[in-house]
Amino acid sequence: MKAGLGVLSINNTIGDGSITDTYLSYKVGAKYYFKHVIPLQIDFGGITTSEDNSLFAGIQAGYAWFVKDNIAIEPSLRYDHGLNNTASDIRTVSARIGFSLFF
């Protein structure tokens, strides 16, 4: 099981005024290691602002290269699909590199 939460505040200066936008991002999902080296992930998440809420579903697959018994570098491919009106035209494929620590 995976869960994530993030907050970002951006201050934009336009002319003589200043606007602060706050973004809340969240994600809930599951990750499974097939044959101990192929991480497969599925999740649901979104980004909320004062004006709208974008919802996404995503899948991700990759390879776990173990550099030590408890440390892995994980290159992967990810696909995100927008689920509601504010994100309906979003369909992205991305390449990622992450790392995992196993305790």
C-alpha cells in the first residue's frame, strides 16, 4: 500500500498585485514486486487548488536493480489518465528513475 500527500504554495506577481496559489496533491495506491525485481504499481490521485480539482488514475511498471540487499534503483515507465472534466484531456506517458529502501 502506498500513500502520498504534498502542499505547494506559489506566489505570482502580476503588475502591482501579488497572487498566491496553493496546490494540494495526493495519491493512494498499491505496489507489487513480481518475481522480486519487476515493480508494478496502480494508483489514484489528484491535485486540488482553490479553483478546481483534477483527478487521475495511473499505472507504472519497471525494473528494480538492487545495488545492495536493501537498496534498489528503479527505472520505470508510467501512464496517467485524467478522470474528470478538469483533467479529461490529460493522458501522459513518462519515464522515471526512483530508488527504494527496504527495512
